[in-house]
Amino acid sequence: MQTSKVLMGLFVLVWISMGQVSVVSAGAVLQDLENALMCKCDDKCGKVLINCTCATSDKTRAKFSKMLDSGLTIEQIIKMQVDEYGETVLSAPTKFGFNLTAWVTPFVALIAGGFGVRKVLLAWVGKKDGGESIEVSEPEISEKYSKRLKDELDGIEL
Amino acid sequence: MNDIGEFTLLLALATALYGCVAYVMSARGNRIDLYLSADKTPFIVWVCVTISSICLWRAFLTDDFSLQYVWAYSNIELDTFYKVSSFWGGQKGSLLFWALLLSTYMLVVCFQNRKKNLRVVPYAMAVMLVVLIFFLFLINFSTNPFERIPLPPEDGRGLNPLLQNYWMVIHPPTLYLGYVGFTVPFAFAVAALISKDLDDGWIRMTRKWTLISWFFLCMGNLFGASWAYVELGWGGYWAWDPVENAAFMPLLIATAYLHSVMIQEKKDMMKVWNMSLILLTFVMTLFGTFITRSGLIQSVHTFDEATLGYYFLAFLFVIIAACIGLILVRLPLLKSANELDSFLSRESSFLFNNLVLLGIAFATFWGTIFPIISEAVRGVKITVGPPFYNQVNVPIGLALLALIGIGPVIAWRRATFSNLKKNFLKPVLAGIIAAVALFPVIPLGSRTEIYTYVTFVLCVFVLTSILTEFYKGMVSRMGLHDESAVGALATVTWRNKRRYGGYIVHIGVVLIFAGIAGSQAYGTHTEKHLKIGESFEIRGYTITYEKLVAVEATNIKTRIIAQLAVERDGKRYWTGHPEKEFYKGQNQPVSEVDVLSTWKEDLYMILADFREDESATIKVYVNPMVSWMWTGGWIIAFGSMVSMWPDRLEQRRRLDRIRKQEQLFPSPAQE
């Protein structure tokens, strides 16, 4: 039951993170295109086009603007760019084939870590519970002393 | 002078080598004479490295272009201000600067711990010297800043215009202070492993150092973001560049360490984990240095002459292998009686906080190295840019934000249902009210907007949870002592600096989250080509292009300044002066943006282009809530200061606790 819940959680996380594709593809605007592609200037500035301020980036923007006006879609322009420069022109890995591991691995690691932390915590709590064979009845403490005790405990280096 | 600089570098290396060997031999052979001799070496090394640094600074200030490094990063016209900062503008000088900071740290550690804890300190000093020897070796034999040019040119090539910004004087030193600072806790951790002195002594000895290093690294990252915002002219502050990532990862891991180490101090648990975290933090600082100096990963920060990759890679592997080996060998001694009273406790929340912080660090690391992996596996080089990091790290970051609110209100040891109900009631209620109030106001059309909505709700939840803690402390104090509310708040904070300083840092983090969310989701920008007198509108601002002025600022710099009148509600509100700077000998002009920053939003102007007819292309961004981030940064700085401030009460409490423990468990000698 617990495992299925965690798997469901993993599914939701991956689904949310992958949802962006449809959002980006749906908006045929220059900004989306600039976000999806790297600047390919001679200086190899290594910036996403939307973040680049070099002269090449200005020319590229103007070129893309014309291409969009001519009726080309974002997908078509991206494909043309990939054909010209290779996958390195994309600002993020694609979400299929080997590149999918880029997207999935962090979440898989996080879920695995979550399982690990849960296991460790259960083991530590179990150790304590196992060790307490003698039940000690808690003395009744008045509200005033209980509050004072809490305040003093709070005062101890936390 | 240059000969002196070069000679003192060699002398520093030789002294460091002797000091390292002498420290180790003194510890292994219990030889006090060797220890006393070795203990002089940090001072000698510091003097040598300082003299060498002064020589290089002098070369910059006197335009001594016989040095290749000075020629490459300075020129006669360069401001004195930037001549000073050119010292760390390139690879050679930055390594010398690293060595200078490390030797200074080492000297302070040496004076702080003189004749103290002779089981651990000599090894710690030896480890620091090993790191310093590596850097001195590189400086002396691979990238010597005192390398000469046979026929000195009359003028230098000049500093990269992007580096001619006041942040250049602030950002790199701050970041380096953080990077280098983590050498100290790392050295003490390794020393504890070698000497088998594995109680929490090394943690206590280095707690302040860890906090100081964390503070500088955090500020370094924020200053870097600030610099990118005002200098790069693209309206943003963080581009997930590999080198930015490299500074971000140790910060995350160190944050995880600062939280989990509290559990070791309180309950003597998680020794292996804490040891691993601090070692990993140091390894990640080296990884960052490796990236900038290897040229292996494309980055805007990479040095021109990035040729030291193999040296750093080898050193990185040696350090990782040594750390893993030491931990494995000492594993039996690191085992602790790990017990928890309840799954539902602050200890557990800290573990989950560690998980999330490391999750973000791993995702960032994975994205940084994935291009190399892809090339190795598929033979295809790909790019991993901001879209990847934003999509992967944002959901994990939101989990972290929630944990910041949960941690302080969940009880140590065991949280009961009534206790949870009592502590969570107000923050959860505040969160619900925020969710309901913001729902009709905030658009939820895209995933970014949904994330932003969740972020704002969580920010309210976290802020309420933290402020409730302050309120409870204040009321409790007022109940016991006859103090005013402000007095009680100040006293309770002052008497528990570490705890409340931490809460203040959390408030700063919340503001940063809110600022990032607001600026990412609701920002807008437009670009217009205008003739003089023409106007356009953006988010209620009317911007009129008034004039274009050319100014010969220096013999090598020409400034082209556009004047833009900003009107709001029909009244002149502000005058913006974005400009382009042209440097002689540089291909690309540099944009100098002009920003009107308010609590609500930034009006960010760029002169993108201009023509001979004085028409100009103006790009304007409206970035909401950016100033929240910078305010958050200053609050973090204040909170860190409070946490780091020497606390006699804390020392007294610790001594009392140790005395009580000694009474409970008398040593064999006492028995």
C-alpha cells in the first residue's frame, strides 16, 4: 500500500515536471523559442538565447521573428536548428531515449533517498522502543511547572 | 620586486612541505620539539605568500607589463580600483589569491589552537598544508603569475570590460572566503578521523568556521546574482551556469551539515553522516574550482587559459579516495547509539531537510555533468540549461520551503498529536487564509503561475511558523521577567543566538523564495526601436526616448548614453540612463543597465542598439519583487551574524552539561 502511494507520488512528480513541454510547444511566441535554444555565437558564450545580449543573439532573434511570421512553427524552427548545429543547440535535454535519464534520475534518487531515510528512522525508533522494556509512569506535573520546564528546555542550546 | 615575489612563493612551498611533514611526525611520535618547530611554519608561509601577493599588486599598480599576467589583465588606463581587483581576474592571480586566503585562515587556526588538543590540531594543520601545497605547487610550476615577457610591451591588453564593475571587487573575494573557509572544518574532520578522536570535539572547534564559510559562500552567491543582474543586461540574475552551480552545490551540502550536526551535538548521533557531509562540501568546492580551470564544461566563467583540469581532477580523486578510505577504516569508531523517541520529531524533520537539500544538490550536479555523460555514452554533446534546472529543482525547492516551516514548530524527541495541533494551528490557518485570499488575485494559467501560487502560500505558512516561535519566546520571557515586548524579544534572541539567528536566516530564505517566484512568474519585457521623442508603454509606465549622448570617458572607453523619461499617471516619475560602453581593442560593447528598484518591482532598462540617426533600440523589463531577494540576502547576513556572535552563555551551558555528565559517568581516575 505504502509502495503504491510512493509510486503514485513519483508518477505525479515526473508528470508535473514533464508538463512544461506541452506548455512551451503550445505558445508559438518568440520568447518560448529563445528559451528553448542556446546562443550559437562565435564567442561560444554558453548562454540560453533569451539570456544572451551579444550581437549574434540579436541577429538570431530577428531571424527567428521572421521565420515565425512566415508561418513556421516553433517545432519546425527547433528542428532546423538541431539539423544545423546538433543537439547542443537545445537548452535542455530532450525527453526521450537516453536523455530521459537526465530528467528522471534526480527524482528516482530523491525517492530512493526518501525510502532510505524512512527505513533508518524506523530502525532508530524501533531500537528505542525495544530498549524500553520497563514502563515508567509519568508523574503528574502541574501546568505551571510543565510550562517552566518547556521554557527552560527551550533555553538550552538548540 | 618580481624576483622577490617569485622567490617567496618557492620559499612558501618549501616551508609548507616541511611544516606538513613536521606536524605529522610530531603527532605520530609525540614529539613536542617537532610540534613547536612545525607550529612556526603557518606564520612563515603566510608571510611569504603575503609578500608575493604584495609584489603582484605592486606590479599591477605600477603597470609593470614585463609580467605576462599583468599585461593580460590590466592596462595603463584601468582605474586603480580595478587594478587592485585584476589580481584575481585571471587564473594565475586567482590561485595566488586562494593561497593567500588559505594561508591567512591557517594562521588564525594556528593561533587559535596553539598548544591545544595536540591529538587533533597537528593533523588538521597538516591537512590544510597539504591543500596549500597543492595550490603552491600549481602556482610555482604550472601557472606562475610572475612569468616574464622578454620584451615588455608599453601597454597591457586590459581587463575584460564585464569585470570592470564594483562587484568584481566584492563577489570573487566573498566567494573565495567561503570556498577556502571550508578547508578548515574539512581539515579538522580528517584530523579527527586520523587521530581517532571522533567525539564532537572537532565539530565544536570548527562550528564558527563552518558558519563563517557558509555565510561567505551564501553572500558570494547572492553578490554573484546581483552582479549578473546589473552587468550582463539580460534582466535575470541566475542562469544555472556550471560555475554558478558549482558555488551553489557546496552551499546546499553545507546547509544540510549545519542542520544535521545539531543532532550530533544534542544526541551524539549521525557521526558518519556529518563526517561525510563536511568532506563532501569540501570536495564540491574543489569540483567548482576544477570546472573553472579545466575547460571541460562550457561556462561563461571559465578562465581563458583553463589548462589545470588534470591537476585538479587528480587532486580531487586523491581527496575523494582518502576521505572514503578514512571513513571506511574508522567506521567501527564512528558508530553511535542511534536512537529516536519518535518518527514524528524535529530530528526526523532535519533528516528530511537533509534529504531535500541533497536532492537539489544532486539534481544540480547531475545536470552539470550530464553533458559529459551524454558525450561518453552516446558520443553526442548536449546542453543542460535553465529549463532543466527550473523544472527539476523547483518542486524539490518547494518541499524544502515547506520543511523550513515545519522544522521549528515540531518538538525535539517526540511530537504528540496535541503538541502538533497546538504548534501548527496558527501557521496552517495563515497558510489557508493566504491560499484563499490569493486564489482570485493570482493567475493560475501556467505551471509557473501554479508554482508561484504554492510558493506564496508556503511563504506565509513558514513566516507565521517562525514569527510564532519569536512570539512564544517573547511572551514566555515577559511572563517570567518584567520586561517590555521589545526588550523581551531582544533578550530572548540574545540569550539564544544560535536558535533565533537561525530563524532570522530562515526569514531571509523565505523572502528569497518569494522574490524568485514573483520575478519568474510575473515579469514582462518589451523591445522597441525608437526615434527621439517617441514613447511606448509597459505595465503602466510610459517611457519616452529623449536623447542620446556620447561621452569619451577615458582614452580607451566611450560611453553612449540614452536618456529615457519614465512617466506614471501622467507625471514624470524617473529618468533612466542605460548605456553602452565601447572599450578600445574589445569586439563586443558592454551594456550598462539602469534600474529603478522598488519594493514592488524593478524597472530595468537596456540600451540594446543605436544608429547614426540617433534612433535606438530600447529593451525594458518589469521584474516584480526582485528587491525581496536582495533584502532576504541582507536578512540572512544579519541572522548569520547573530548566530555567529560569541555566546558566553552557550559556553557556560556546555560546561555545565559536561560537568553534569562527568558527575553521572565519572572517569576511571575519579572512581
